[in-house]
Amino acid sequence: MKRNILWILLALATAVQAASPAPAPIVLQPDQTQAEAAAVSARLLSRYHYEAMPLDDRMSEKIFDRYLKSLDPERVFFLQADIDQFSAARTLLDDAIAGQQLGTPFAIYTRYVQRVQERLSLARELLDKGFDFGIDEQYRYVRTDLPWAASEAEIDDIWRKRVKNDWLRLKLAGKDETEIRSTLDRRYETALTRSSRAKSSDVFQVFMNAYAASIEPHTSYLGPRASEDFAIAMKLSLVGIGAVLQERDDYVTIRELVAGGPASRSERLAVGDRIAGVAQAENTPFVDVVGWRVDDVVGMIRGEKGTTVVLDILPADAGPDAEHKQVVMVRDTINLEKQAASKSILELGSGDARKRVGVITLPTFYQDVDARRNGDDNYRSASRDVARLLSELKDEAVDGVLIDLRNNGGGSLDEAIALTGLFIHTGPVVQQRNAQGQIRIERDLIPGQAWSGPLGVLINRASASASEIFAAAVQDYGRGLIIGEQSFGKGTVQTLLDLDEMADSKTPTYGELKMTVAQFFRVSGGTTQLKGVTPDIALPSLADKDNFGESSYDNALPWTQVEAAPFTPEGQFSELLPTLTLRHEARITNDIDYRNLEEDVAELDTLRKRNEISLNENERRRERSMQETRLKAREVARAAAAGSTGDKAGPEDIAALRDDGLVAGERSLRAELDAEKSGKNRRDVLLDEAGAILGDMVELLQADTGLAARTPPAAGARVN
């Protein structure tokens, strides 16, 4: 066994040396802590996972295939010869993990970096040759299911078409040849630089997640840095300076200042400022961070509360030789308020028909576990924040409440239960079944409701896990309307296993294992696994259901059910749904933005069926002209609906939707921020319609007292 692994390593190393000339690839090696973490993780996954599977040759093959897919999903870097050579390791990765010998996956990664650098070097060379856009040829941009390239000539042609498409996009956007060549050369050079900055921890993270995901989609490995980021997301706070950073060219750049944070309070930093160096105290040497990865710079800036960090700043828009400034700050706790629950009010109708719908947007089910464990009575949590917002909305005399869970991927199970408890009296919320088949019913034990009036829950395809627990409970209890799309379909429960705690490591070294240990079921008995939560009233979906959602995974757990838990429904909406649906359909017929959205959804569905695009300039210009004609007609119709006397076609909106040929990081920071601001100011058609549906429900309940008696009480009912 060990001789086989050694042979593979030697063969891969030899192939690297014999390859065609290219920038020297990095050669990364695993360290002992990674080998130990892999072995411990394997023992835990093999014994305690909900779908425990032995680490054997069969699992090795799954890991092998998933690892290659993680590295090169579109099959544009590796050659078939590489895959043939790697195949000797197909059934040996289990031995490598158990024997703490991870050289093989690291050698595969080294080959991957070599191929990336070869491809990007070729891309830069192609820029000097130019392209003929008059010939008819197609670029296949979806290659997931195609064979690996059989030869250098074949993969060179794939990349010729790829670069040609990049060039054509910029040409269609109005860029001249000099600008196109400069933009693309910088793009490929940046990608080359990033490929050479990979670390041993990156390789280990990818490989271990290939292993974990080969068992079940929601099991994963979190390295020390990923564990820290996960903890920050759950407690909505960190210790730092309060600046959002991103990589731009060779600098880590300030993208946003968090109000009230040390960076904002210093009044010496601005959006666009570039960080050239970081020091851990005054009068200590700066570490030059030009060319660093953003996560490494963030790691230097974060630290203990009350300690000092000093930044060497090249001001925004200043030339590279401009005078720098040093900014001294004391690290403090930064609350991530943008990721917390927030509220707004939709004003509907007018006069006696006027309705006010309170909207609570919840991005995630967060909870500061450490603060709660330490007895802090004021620990931060999603349910606590929502309870406070509900109290404020009652004071503002709203008629109904809409909980917006779109794009909420879940979080704390405890918070899902507590949030449900804000809207029901008491009772079971969700059922859990562990690997031994034992079922535990999780209950809301706190009497009374924070909100007893009309309730709606808005979901989309990205609403998952804890979001589905809450939405399913609201639906099963008849407590509110579910509006939107079919949800993700994640019906499993994960727990975090701290490998550092197991190893008695005082510093973050081994990371954490997020492992599936149970499956959850609705109180009515079915699971949301695969099927998700089906809305009572459906809205258009922009999601690609074939490639996003639980059903898109090749090894997702099947749908199943258990006995229903004993619970008492608090209402039902079957009598209301026909009328609500008719009103919804009548309203959207006259809503031009809603019709445009439906048109966009239909066009997206058509585009998803394509996997290639023409590289003929005339054909692409024809397609672009058709798109712009459609957008102009849309803007004229919108202006007419708004009563405008002009016939201008909204050039700003059209320009915003037009493909500029650029990728993330190539636009100016100001342009990116303006685009984000414009997006936030754009009308949220689906939220407006969900609010209108809830407003209809309020009106129907108020008009028919007999109907109201068979449904949840209207707003203003006494709260216990």
C-alpha cells in the first residue's frame, strides 16, 4: 500500500518536471496537524454520522471523483492523461487518510496549479494574435458532462474559444482593441497570481470537503479560519476595526466603513483607501501586505479587544508613489447589524381600505452561543431581535406581519424553535430522528404569542434548514400563509465537533467538523428533505431548480416521513385561498413590473437550456439588438403605465442591464458601489406582492367575522 502511494507521488512529480514550460507551480505539502485532523475526522464520520459509511475503497473512489470535480468542474484545466495518471490513486485515498499520508491529494493539487498556469499563460499569448469574428463557430461554455480534453491541441482550442469570447464581450461593450487587450491581460495575470498564492490549508480544506460531501451534501470540514468566520456569522459580532475589505489589483482595499467602528471613528480612513502594511502596535515594524490575500490581511487586523493595530494607508485615488499615512486604532467589538433582523412597513391602499403590513427581514437564524453559555442575559439571537421588532410594529399599529426568509439558509435549530414560539401558543415545532431511529419532539414551552394577528412567510429556493422548520410549522399549525417559491429541501440537522477541543489544543489548529447527525420532520410527519416547503401561493422563481436545491445533489437523503406529533392547529386558510388567489392573479395582470419579472424568468429558463454561444460578431450583435429592443419596449410601457408623457426608454436602466464584458473587481469601486445602491433602490416586486396578498387576507378577515373565527385572530387581539 505505502509503495503504491509513493509510486504515485514520484510519478506526479516527474510529470510536473517534464511538462511544457510555464510559471513554476507551487508545491505544497501537508503538515502533521492536517494529517491528524483527517484521520480523526474519518473515525468520527465512519461511526457517528447520520448515514455512517466506512472509509474504504468504495468511498475512496467517491472522494477521488468529487475532489477532481471540486478542482476543475468545467474540465478546462486537466487533460485526460492527467486523469489516467491520477487513477492509480482512485482506491488509495482511504489508506492515505487513515495512514495520515496526504501527499497524493497534495500532489494532485500541484498538478492542478501547473495546468491552471499553463492555460492562463496561453490565454495571455493569444491576446497578441487577435481573432477572426467573421467565421461561424460556437463556444461551449458548459462542459461539466463532457470528457476531459484528450490532447494539448484540444484543450488549447477550448481556451482559444474562451479567450475569443472574453474579447468579443468587451468588443460588443464598445471597448477598443488596446483597452480589450489590456483588460484581458490584467485579468489573466491576476488569476495567475492568485493561483500561486494557494496555501496548504486551502488544499486540505478542498480535499476534506470532497471527503465529507461524498457522504452527504451538508457535512463539511471547517479549517481554523473557516471556523472563526462561521462563529462570527452565528453571533453577529467580531473584534476588529469595522471595515469591509476586498482585493483590488495588488492591494487590499477598504470597501465600506461600519458606522461606529474604530475605522469610522478615526475619521482618517475612506472608502477606496488601500492597505500597504499592518503593524500590531505603535512604533513597531509594519508587515508589507501588498499582494496579499484579503483573508490574510483580515487575520492580521482582527485581534483581542482593546489591543492596538496600525495601518499603513495609501489614500484612495493617490498614485503609487504618493505619501502614505499611518492610522492607529484600538480594536473593538463590531456588531454586524446588516446581517441582523430588520423591519419596514408596506403601506397598501388608501382611505378606508388602507392597510399597513409590517415586514421583518431575517437573513439568518443567529445566536451568540458563547454569550448564552456564559450566562449573559443580553445575548444576541434572531428570536430575541424579532420579538423586539414585533413589539415595535404593534406600537406602529400594523395590520399584519410578513416574515421575509428569502435567501435565509438556516442557522441555529434552537432559534427556529424559539421564533416559531413567538407565533403559536405552545406545542411541538419539529421532530428529530437520529441515526439510531430515535425520535425526539422539540417543543415551544412558553405560553402566549408575541404576535397573534395575520401572518405571512415569504420564502424562495434559497430558504433552507431552519427557515424550512419555521415555515413548515407555521403552515402545519395554520398560523399563517406561506408565499413564494418551493424552498431548498434541506431536512437534516448538523452539529459542530470541535477537533481542537478533542485534542486539548489551546490554539485553533485542527478546525471543526460540521456533521449531519439527525433528520428533521414536520409536526405533521413529513420531512422537508428533497421536497422543501410548498407555498400556499406561488410566486415566480428565478432559481435554477435543476442545479440549486437539495434535489440537485447526487447523494441527497431520500424523502420519508414519521408519525405526526400530537398538536392542535390554530387556524386554517383553505376557505381564504381561492379568493386570495383570484385577487393575486387579477392584481399581477395590471402590474407591469411583475409581468416583466415573469418574462425574465421565461427567458432565463430558455437560456439555461443552452450550453454554447456563437462567436460570430454579427450574430452576437443581432442577439444584443433584440435584447435592447425588448428592454426599450419594456421601459416605454412602464413610462406609459406611470402616466409619463415622454417616450424615453430609460437609458440608465438599459445600460445597467447591458453586458459590459467585465468581471468582478474590474469595474471601478465607485461603479460597483453605485450599482449596489441602484439594486437596493429598485422595486422589490415579490415583496410588494407578498405584502398585498397579506393585505387581502387582513381585509377578508375583517369583512367576515365568521371566517375570522375559524382563522387566527385579527391584529389587536390580546397577547398573553
